[in-house]
Amino acid sequence: MAAGSAWAVTLPQISVSDVTIAAPASGTAEATFVVTLSEASSTTVTVRYRTADGSATAGDDYQPTTGTLRFAPGETSKTVTVTVNASPVPVAEKVFYLQLFDPSKATIARPQGTATIINDLPAISISDTFIAEPPPGGINRALFTVTLSAPTSRTVRVAFTTANGSAVAGEDYEPESGVLTFRPGQASATVSVVVKNDLVSSPDQIFWLKLANPSNGQLARAAGQATIVDSDRIISMNDTAILQPPPGTEAVALFEVVLSEPTSGSTQPAAGFPTSEPASVDFTTADGSAVAGEDYVSVAGTLLFPPGESVETISVPVRNNGVPANDKAFFIKLTNPTNARLARSMGTATIVVSNRTVAIEDTTVTDTDTPGNAANFVVSLSAASPEPITVRYATADGTALAGVDYAASRGTVVFPPGELSTRITIPLLTDVATHTAETPETFFVDLLAADNATIARTRATATIVDTNAFISVGDTSVMADPSADVEAVFSVSLTGDAPTSPIRVIFTTADGTATAPADYQSTTGTVTIAAGQTTATLAVPVTPHPEEGPDKTFSVRLSGVSSGRIVNGKATATIVTRGRGYWLAAADGGVFTFGNARFLGSAGDLELNSPIVSMAATPTGQGYWLVAADGGVFSFGDAGFFGSTGSIPLNGPIVGMAATPTGQGYWLVAADGGIFNFGDAGFFGSGARQTLSGAVVAMAATPSGGGYWLVASDGGVFAFGDAGFFGSASGTDASVVGIVPTPNGRGYWLAASDGAVLSFGDARLFGSIGGTSLKGSIVGMAPTR
């Protein structure tokens, strides 16, 4: 690469998860690592993997494995399964690792996942909950209960975060995230989420609390649903029919009373909807052609709906007075509701003397990519029977085909004595969950014969509706330019099958700490996911920011789609205005400034025992350190001294240093990859035992202080801890001597000995001194903050 040129790398990033698994008492179990791609690629992405020992030993505690993962175009997730052996000697826990290496068409952001094998791992579950919508201006709290299958002597932790359903964070509820901790012996905990009234009349809405990343536990039920119940509940009741019992005996007529939401244009409930407060209603029987005391037993009372319940029943004994007659009827009347209003206050019970009939209802099933999806047909009986009723049925093709779209079935369904409804379930096949046709498909269930009943409706239709497009938008960040517009680029992605025709997604921007038009251009428009594709991008112009300052944010919200469903419709863009300059240090201790970097001193006039090899800046940008090859450290500005290796025998010379985010410590790295930490710097690994094609020459820390990068003279980059890999400079003309990350850790610069600067990830090029005549070669670099 010519001096002074720059590279830009925008490859997707690969990460591997950690996993915790209960040690099997006998036999084996499986530890499953999830390997993810940060975004779908249009080409095949590959990465190799291998297991590595920690305190767990290959062969004894687990079966070693190696291999190659291939992400086909559009795929973003793969799994690697490792067999875990039963241990003859129980221990508290052991660990082993899955390591990623040798990526193709991608970079590695998180190269190592940890598997923790624990004895007696408890199962973690979360409950659903109901909460009443508060009055305008008020709040309520939805309480989710998280439980362990059994108390444990260890501390158990699990992360949680809210997720939108039909309820939207910020409008209907306040988003929450965090980590729930179970102390030793504790088996239950709660998470509270504030629920608001958005002043818009609507049906009940739902949101989710999702669990992830358990520590010392395993997820059994990882998502709980909260239903925000509209306060305008209605109470309705059904009619019923009962076969007249033999003379001298009794049967029971059951009335179903439902607490529900009103449906447009009708008082009939669409489904049961509980309330978070008790509801009640009084009831009493009334004569029709049936007479109390002769044909049925008069009843009266109060029906109670406890919180969370939506359906209750009223039982009325029915008699046979021995006098031949036609069908008869009596009524149940509802009065005096509390915490609800009456929609249908009277139900009719028909005492059936004539024959019963059977009918089957049509159904519609939405393809949601859910394993085990099925079409359910409701089969009803006109009147209950004291004896079982058996009905024979068989499926038949429509536009959907047996063996391709659904499982052909032939069999019987039975109404037990007293039951008025049953169900026929027809499994849908995998092809239904993967086809790309947009036209609904149909098949049929035919009722063939019935014992002790007449078939009134012989055929029902199942309609399969394809909704295989789940659309989301991801967060992004952009480094603002002092004098020119740049763009914040959001990725809009589709999970599921690539569409056969374009999908148009409507979006609009909204202020956060960044405001339009001072910080960015307010934008409303449409982004199109092309046919056959699963991703698209939308760009929002970011205005020039001449002055540095704190990061600012704005958001993009997806508000509509031409087809499919929005599942994550809001994303945040972070405008970064820090990091617009850097220093270069020469071997004789000279310091050169670029951009907004200030000169705070140098070692150019000092008599050095060894040449200067690297430098690092303080978090304030008001100081820096220089380090010599013997490990001597020189501090300037507000940089403090925390130690050196000047008096320690080294296997290789010191070649680089990096500061912690607090400025209260630093790392030194030797040419053989050895790491020395001082102050509050932590140790996350080294390259001392790796075979290197070029000596290590520099290092840099991540913004969190939870990891670092090492760079070799040939431009190779090695990532440890939470450091991500964004590219390397293999093949550059001059030797690489330094590495500097961007403020958000999503990119870095490499400096060459001739003064050339190379940029990767979101790093921007501000200049270089490639080709300049220097008293000493360039040996390092550091950024402003």
C-alpha cells in the first residue's frame, strides 16, 4: 500500500456466545454455542472453530471438536454442539472454550466462547402477567415472577429486557433491562415494569420480558407476556343445549360466561380477556317453555372472575318430568356487574328431546415459522349427550398438498358425555414454514360418519396464510466530520424467507439528544427490500460538527410495511464527535501533533537508555505516556506514573503500551506478545505462546477496558477480551508500528514506520506524514479524546 493511503473495511462480524450446562449424572449432555453474524451477507461466509481446555479436560470432561461453519447468503446464526461427559467425581464447576479463527468474507468480533459445566443447575422460568391500563396520566406496574426450579447454594443471575409486542416502549410502557440476582437459597424474584396510558383507545396490548445469558442456571421458559388490559371489560354469556335425561334422572346444563373486550359492531366477545382486578356479576334462572321445579332446578347467585381469569360457568340441573313434549327452553339472566359492563345479559338453555347434529368450522392458520404449527378445526355438537359420540373424518387436498404442506390424516374424534365441542388437529409440515408463495393455500377436513348423531356440515376449509417476513432495524453510529456532511446508515433486515416481490418499509426520524436540523437532517421516506434480498439500508445525513462534545443520539422508527410484520421498529444512531486528532512519537522521544491534538511535552531532549517505542494518551486528552524499549515510562500532562519494567529482565523488548479507560493504569506489551499490567489494568490474555509471522509492535485497549488489541510488524491484528477484529494491514510497504482504536471501539487506525496511517472499521483518515523526511522513524501513535 502506498504511504498515506487508507483502507475501509465493512465486512460483517462473527461472534460466539457463552453457554452454561448442567453436568449429566450419567451418559452425556450437549453444550450448544451460538455463533452469529452481525448482519446477513450476500456471499457465503465461513469460519473455522475448535475446542480448547480450561479447567475441563478434553476426553475426560468433554469430547473435543473442530470444524468449519458456513453461513449461506442471508443466514446470520449457526450453532456448534459439544458433547459433555458425566463426571465420576462431582465438582462445583469446570470450563472449556470454543475458539473461532480463520474467517472468510467476515471479521471476528468475539473469538472465544466459554462453556461452564455445573452440577445441579436449576431451571429458570418467567410467568405471564396481566395489568389494568391506568387512568390517563397515571401508571400501573406489571409484575413478572421469575422462579428457579429449586433453591441453590450458588448465586444465580439472569439478564432481562423488555420487548415490544403490540404495546410500544415509551408509549405504552417504560422499557426495562438489567440483571436479576437470586441469592443462595432464594427461588423467586420479581421484575416490575411501569405501564402507562397512551390516551389512545385500543384493544388490549401486549409486551414481553425476555430472559437471556443465565449464570449458574438454565433457561426453561425465557419469555413472559404482559397483557395491558383495557379497563372497558364486557361480560357476555352463551346459549347452551342439553339432552333431556331419562325419566327420574338429572343432567346439568352449563352456561359459559366470558369476560372480554368488545368487538367492533357486536356485543359478542372475540376471545376471553382477563382483568387485573376481580370482576363479578349476579345471575338467576327464569322460565321459558321449561318450568322451574318440573324441567329444571332454579338457581341464583354471584359469579366471580378472579384476577387473570376470563371464563366461568353456571351449572343448572335439568330434569325429565315424564310428560312427552317438544324441546323446551329456560333462561339465565345476568345483573349488577362490577368492574365490567353487560354486553349480553341473557342466555338460553334448550332441553333437547330430538336428535343431535354435528358440524365442523373453517379455520385459518398463520405461518409463523414456529415448529409444530398446526391447523385446528372446531367440531361442535348441537346438544350434549349422556353417551359418547364418535365422528369419523379424513383430510383432502385443495391448493395445499398432503405430504408437502400438511400431514394427511384419517381417524375419529370423540365427544365425551356432556361435551358440546372438540377439536381436530392437522399438523403443518416444514415446507409450509419455508415456502415463498404469497397466495394463501387451502386444504379440507371432511366428516364421513357419526354415531348417534346427524352430520349437519360435512366439510371445513383450512386456509394457510403466509406471513414469513419479520422486519427490524438495527442501531448504528457515525463519526461526525468537522466540515462536511456524513451519513448515519441503518440496516433494515428481514428474518424469514427472501420475498418474491419488493417489500416497502416506511420510516421517519425522531430527535434524541441530537436535534434536527442542528445535528442531522430530519428524514421521512421509504426503504425497499428488493425481491430475493433480506436486507436494505437507509441513510440519514449528519450535519458538520466543528466543535467536539459529548456523543449525541437520534432514532429511526419503522411505521409501516407493504407486507410482513415489524418486530423491532426502533433503532438509535450515535453521533460521535470525539477523536479528531492524534499524536505521533519518534524513537528519539520527539512528539508530533495532528488535528486537535495538543503538544504537552516530549523526551527529545532527554538522554535515553533505550529508544522510545510507543505512546498512549490519558482519557482526558490532556496527557500522554511514552515508553522505551527497556520498559521505562515517561509521563506528560495529566498522565500519572504507575510502574515500569525498566528493572525487570525481559524475554523480548517492550514494543507498545495502552491506557485503561480511567487513566489509572496501563499495559505494556513485549515483542514476543507478553503482557505486563500496571495500576487498574486487567489481564485478558497474551500472544506469548502463539506462533507469529511478525513480532508484536504495539497494543491498544478497548473503550470499556475489558479487552485489547495487539498488532504485529506485518500488520497482523490479534483481539483479546471484548476487542473486535475489523481488519489487518498484511502486505503494507512499511512496517506497522502502532494501533489506535476509535472512541466507540468499532474501528482502529494503524501507523506505519514511514508515517503512513491506515484506517479500519469506523476510523476516519485525518492525515499522515508518509514521505516526510524524519530525524527518527515513527514508532507509535495516540488519539485525542
